[in-house]
Amino acid sequence: MNYKIKYDVIVIGAGPSGVSAAINCAQKGLQVLIVDISHNTGGQIYRAPPKSYKHISEKKLQENKTQEYLSREIKKNNIFTAYNHTVWQVSPGFKVDAFNDISTIQWHAKNIIVATGTYEKIIPFDGWTNPGIIGLAACTVMLKSHHFIPSQKIILAGNGPLLLLVAYYIIEFGGEVEAIIDTSSKFDWIKSTVSLISNPKNFKDGIKWLTKILFNKVPIYSNSMIAKATQHNEYIKVKIQNINTGKQESLVTGTLAVGHGLIPSTDITRLLGAKHIYNESKGGWIAEIDDYLRSSLDGLYVTGDGAGISGAIAAKDKGLIASLALLYDEKIIKEKEFKIKTKKIFKRLYKYELFAKAIAKLNSTPPQLLNNIKDETILCRCEDITKKDILEAIDNGAKDLNQLKSWTRFGMGPCQGRTCQYSVAKVVAEELKCNVEDIGYLTGRSPIRPVPLDRAIGEFDYNEITKIEAAPL
Amino acid sequence: MSKTDIAIIGGGINGASTALELAKNGLKVTLLDKHSICKGASGVNAGTLTMHMTRAQLIPYAKKGWELWMSTNKWLSKDIDVEKRNGLCLAFTEDEEKLLNERSKIRKEYGADIEIISKKEALRIDPNINKNIKCAAFCAMDGYVSANQTGYAYSKALKEHKVKILNNFEVTEIEFSENNYTILSKTGEKLISKKLILATGVHLNKALELLNIKVNIKCLPQQLIVSERMPKVMDTVITVANGKLSLKQFKNGTVLIGGGWPGIGSAEENFTATKSENLIGNMRLACHAIPKLKRSRVARVWLGLEAETDDAMPIIGELPDFNNAYIIGSIHSGYTSGPYMGKLLAKKILGEDVDLSLFDIKRFL
């Protein structure tokens, strides 16, 4: 691809939402580029197996089939693709900087659709940074995209439907789930059933997963969490605690996979200075959007779970809404078409929202998880910042997240606070007796992902370096 | 409504240093900030303590500032990392060699202990630098501070000396009557003070407007780049002849690339954005100076807003036609000399005989 190519629209993220938005724009004649860090479409939910895997396995998962469908659709609609490209910066105007295996590149676009999905949420506990402890969502990537189980024996902990999905796939691929540690109670699940039925396909999947788990007699610890995990030579010792009674029990296992839900990705919208709001049931901080997924900045649209968590099926429709808004704003479709089309989609989305709300409840973070964070527990694993470090800075007058970042270095590591911001904010709000929204969010900083310097600078002669005015003497 | 002896508007390095010195001398000081202590340029600058980038006329002040930074455990706090390093200023071409000679000579005349050294000598001092340099300028008076810790260190010290800090105090009005200044905030807070100091950094023109004084203050949005932690790749603080690079490796292994390459930003909108071509230019220059840097990855880029007057010299001293009103700011490489400049202004306010004529605001009125 050439340097500085202009597009009408750049879609960042080739998951279900990004793909549906890209197709809709391309079908109306816009020049569309879709960019993704992975080597193909699919996003995290339908992640494509690595290209080098020639004979991945006999099994063809439904996720893999959906992914192939998305890629075919992209090709059919003559959408420009930049797979294997990591977007590291988006600046006003819009300029999108990305890098691949060799170099960096900059594209220009009049409009940006952000479809960057979510990150995994893990509420820290003593020992969570030990080797052998992985994220539940990371585990789904190993399973769906690599058809690989992290170890023969595994304990799954956290909350929400991901617990069941991962358990199902591990058993399917011949592994042994030694226990499921669920912070929700059985009653929480039953309560959610009514709403979950609103999305029959997902509900059916859930029943399928649960049946397999029950058939395999996997012990389920409801109302329970991991109090502590310690790493030994050959195994991990996991201390399980009942949330209500405080009763503890220890188990040993090969791998512990933990996940407490998902957090919308807001790196790009924060970087561009768009407005954000806090919505716990949508996953935390999200870009402020109108009903048609327009952000507070002209030409910037946000779709999929990154605009608030509502799941993969809704993501596709959200992609349609965002692209219709864009087409209408660009005066490519008339108001009538815009209204009719979006109305139809909103009807469907309403149903998914009920489902999303039920999932959000199962995904919510019980206070006991946060209370389990000890003074010595590491919150920011990039910089080894403990809860005690944060409390000390607060004691000396720090009052908001950005100030705490600068004073303690939390969030300054390669992950830029993606992993720890949620828990640190909760700890700070608790200490300052205020709401999470009162202490702000981390200012967006480039690069969104660490950029290898050699690729950023490329091959150059000394006299080719941009000339700027000398400093005054 | 509260009362104080002296109100300082702006909690950056200048305001905070002045506040600390005044409080140590027994004054009741209140420090106001629109956001929080050292959250602006003072907390996000590169923290370079070099003579190679200092304006010649400011060298005597920067030297004093450097000495203060090297002894922060005595007067500020032990909670801030300060490192003494040798400073090397590199010339890669013949033109740069000429420029380096000229500039070093003038800085030397103003008291900087800088000497031009050969390529061989420079490579002995820091074997990591590019072998293709023409020559270098050497100065033993160099080093750096972890600027992100500035706010933490000053907050602790100010608290200890009973300085009252009011965060999120955005001043919207200043009234003068009966020998008192009444300062009003956006949220309706009110503070009465006998004396007033304006130290609002890049917003200095805005603060002056509240007193109906018009001075042009340029806002320079400058980009900074920091790498991930990496094994040791350099021993010195590196700068270049035209002053557009500062480079050093912190104790934790991260390398900070600075030099004041412009980005996008405005003081009023409180928004900054990067300019890719300038990021890449800055990175290229850094990797040219220290080739091993290429192995690293950029972890973060951010911007700081530097204030500059029309002659790029500071404004420090009394405000004419006002009683007991002072100003401090727009100090080029202000982080290095800030603690000393603050001390000077405090001395002036306390009645000592201090010559600040070089920085008099009258030259702009």
C-alpha cells in the first residue's frame, strides 16, 4: 500500500461490527479501508486461525465458519483491507498511523468508524500475576483460533457466560475442567433466564454449553471467588472463598483462567479528545454517543462492544446503524431511507439490549471482589504498583486518576492502563468516598500499542530528517 | 471566604518554588491551581538539567537551579529521582560543528563550563553514541529529574511547611481594594490576600488580562516520547548542536526522547495532539544519536505546553502600577532554573536586594 492514501472512511477493527459497517459504506460507493491488527476479519469473537496453521484440527467451529463468511463479504464488496496492521495513532483531521511487520504507514480519511471491541477485565487478587494464570478471554482465543488448550487440567474463575463457553470448549478439545468458580449465584443465572431467552440463538448455545458441563460433572462453586493463588513448581494452588460465608477451600491445578467481564476499548476516542461518559452496565467508560452512534466529534463514529457492551449479534446491527448515520451525514442517503432503515434495526437491537442487560448483570463486579484486594496486591502489573502505593499517593493529596498516574507510574507501562484502570479507579473512588466518574479517566496517549522504533523511523539518511527551527540561543 | 498573606495563582514549578521559599520564611501562603500541583508543563516536561540547551543569558540562573536540583533531599523531598550525568552535545555535520563551536563559546562566556572535545574523547565518555560525529561539546553539569514526580515531591514539601493548596481553583476575577486582592473562582470560592503572584505558565496572558495588562505569550505545544524499559543503551545526557534533541535513559531503563519538536495544542482548549512527521523526525534524530535505541519500542507519547514571550526571555518581578503584585514565568528551559527563580522572587518579596531587571515585564508594556 502506498503512503498517504485518502479514503472516505477508515474502519478500525474487523470484527462483526466493523465488517458490517464497512460493507454498508462500500455498497453506497464510498472508498472504505478496514484495518485490523489480526491477519484477517473476525475480531476477538471469531478470531481467525493463524495463516501458518495448515492443518489446525479436524474440527471446524461455528466461529471459524462465521469468520470465513465475513472475509468473503469484505472481498465481494471491494473494500480495501489492511490486515496485520496495528493502528498506533489517530490524530484530528483524520490521520491514521499504523505499523505492520516492516514499517509504519499513514492514511487520511474524512470519517472514522471505531470498532475496536473490548478488553478483558480481571479484578486483581493476591498472586494474579503469576505464570500459569491467564485471562478467560485469552483462553477463548487459544481455543477458538488455535484449537489449543493451555493445560490438561484447568480451573476457570470469574463470572458471566464466558465461563460456560470456555468450559465447553476445553471439554470439547479433550481437556479437564477441574472446577468452575463463579461469583454469581445459581439464583442469579435463573433470574437472568427470562431475559436471556430474548436471544434464542445465544440462549440455545448456553444450554448446549451447560449440558456438556453438567454431563462431565464439573464441580461448580457458585457465589465464590479466588482469594489467592500461589505458584509452585508443577502446579498452581488456588484458594477459593465463598463470597457470602467467607469459607475457604484450596485446590491445585495446571492453569487458572480468570475473567470478570469485558471493558470497552476507548483508546482512539480518548486520544482524539471525544467526550466520554461512565456507564457501569455498559462496561465502564465509553465514548458519549447519540442513538445513531455518532461521537461528540464530527466524522467519528463508534460501534460494536466498544460503544458499550451488548454482544456480537447486536454488534453487527450497531455497525449498520453507525454506517447509516455516516451515509446520512455525508448526504449519500436521504432522511427517509435513513429513518426507515434505522427504525427496523432499532427494533431488533431493542431485543438484544434485553439480552445484553442480563449478561451485564451476570458480568457485574461484586464488591467482595474489590474488598479482596489487599494492600500488597499488585494493581498495575506493568509497573508493579500495589494498592498501598495508590493509597499513599492519595494520602499525600492526589485526587484524580491522571495525577495518580504521574505520581505512582500506574498505567505508564506498555498496556497504558488498559488492564488496571478499572480496578485502580474502583480502589480510588472507595478511598475518596466518591464515584468513579468523579476521578476522571486516563488521558488518551499515543501510541495505542507500543511501536517498534526501527519500523517507525524506517531507512533514512541523516539529511532526510525533517528540518525544524533551531532553539533560540 | 478565606484570608492569606500571599496568594499564588498557578501551582507549577515557579509558583510552587516561590510558595515553598516564602512559607519557609514564615509567610502564610495559599497556592491555587486550576487543576492540581505541577500537572501542566512542570509535570510533563523532559526533566533535562542541561546547560547545552539553556539560553546563554540564563546560564547563571540555570547553574544555580542545577545545584538546587542536585540537593533536593535537603530542601524539597527525597521522593524525587534526580541524577547527575555528563552532558554531550553532538555535531554530525560540518555546519553543525560550526554552530556547536559558536553556541558553546557564547554559553561559556556566560559561565557554562562547556568544552569542545574530539570524536575520540566523546566516544570514550559514552561509547554508545554514533561513531560518525564530527565533534562534541562536553559539560559535567548535566543530568535529569523524573519530572512526573514533581507534583508529588512539592505537594509533600508544601504540606510540611503549611502552605494551603487549593486544587481545581480556576480564577475568574481579581479585584483590588483597601490594600487587598480578592480572588474569585469559577465555582464561587473567594480568597482575600495582601499579596498576589501570577505563575500560571502558558496561561500567563490570561491571568494578566484579569488585571487589564496585555502581554503576548506564545504557547508552544511540544512532543515527548518515551521508550519501554530496555537494557542500558547510554550513559550521558545527549543533546545536539541546534538544541532540538534531548535524550537520556532513566534508572528504570526507559529512554526519554525530547527536544521540543512541535505538536498540535492550545492552552485555551486544553487539548493536544501529535504531529506524526515531527514524531518520526524526533525519533530518527534520537536513533541517529544512539543507534542501539532502534531496538526499543515507543511506549508513550505526550505533549506539554511551553510558554514563550516575544523575546523568549522570562518575566519575573513586580507588576508596575500595582501594590504587592508579582509575576513569574516564561522561563526558557524553565524547569532547570525554576527552583532558583522561585527563590529569587521570594527573596525580592521578602525585601532583599535582588536584581531582576533583566526579566522586567515593562519591556513588553
